[in-house]
Amino acid sequence: MKDIAEAIKSGGLGNVKAPRLKAVVREILAQRGELSLDFLAELPLEEAKGWLRSLPGVGPKTAACVLLFSLGRPALPVDTHVARVARRLGLIPERASAEHAHGLLEAMLSPEQVYPFHVLLVEHGRRTCAARRPACPRCPLLAHCPTGQRVVGGEG
């Protein structure tokens, strides 16, 4: 377990995630007889998500990450940056759960838009639309952002 924790520590919470990862690997091997998820590329997207989510500790974000980044499938990972930016832009309700946000945002996008949308929202969330101090006055999306309009309007 120490080797796994060491290998994944840069992603954070290595000691917590290592046992979970080991359990997932065991389950994949038990169900499939091999450590390959390539078969998911052939399944309908919702079925592939469901299969991944049936694994211990795999939620909508992890399933979407595996599908998007490993298999090139149009599943949208909604991480903290994507959720925050989407809420501020009014794309999803303020109180939408992560699971609900996945469905709402994916439904707005064509398959070829999923990857760039994810990458751009993460980057925007890191550079401009930060959690504690969003840079609304210099935001290129200000004209389309109800939250930014309120913030800038309140400053001025």
C-alpha cells in the first residue's frame, strides 16, 4: 500500500486514495479477468459510466475522468473549478449537486465540445475565476456572467 500511496501522492491524499485504488483494481480484475478498461470504449456512454460507478469509491467525476482522458469519450468531469465557474456563469443552479451538474452541463455540449469546455473552465477557474478572489473586473466573460456583473456593479 505504501508504494501506491507514494506513486499517487502528488495528486493529494495518497494515503486515503491508495486503499481505494487497490480495491478498484481488485474489482476490475475480479469482474474482467484483466486490468483493462478498453471495453468501455465500445459501450454506450451511459452504460460505460454506470459500469465505472459500480466500482467501489468511483463517483461521477472519476468515471468521467477515466472516460474522457483515457478513452476519449465525451464525458464531462465536473471538478471544483468547473462547478464554480458554471455556477457563477449561471449555467447550473447554485445548489445543483455534482451529479446533477454533470448531467446538466453535458446536455449543453456536443461531444466534440466536452474536452475543450472542461479544460477551458478549469483554466479559467484557476487563473481568473478563483474561489476566494475572482478577478471579475478583468474577466473576459464578464459581459456574460451574472455573478461578475453583481460583483463589479457592487464595487462601483
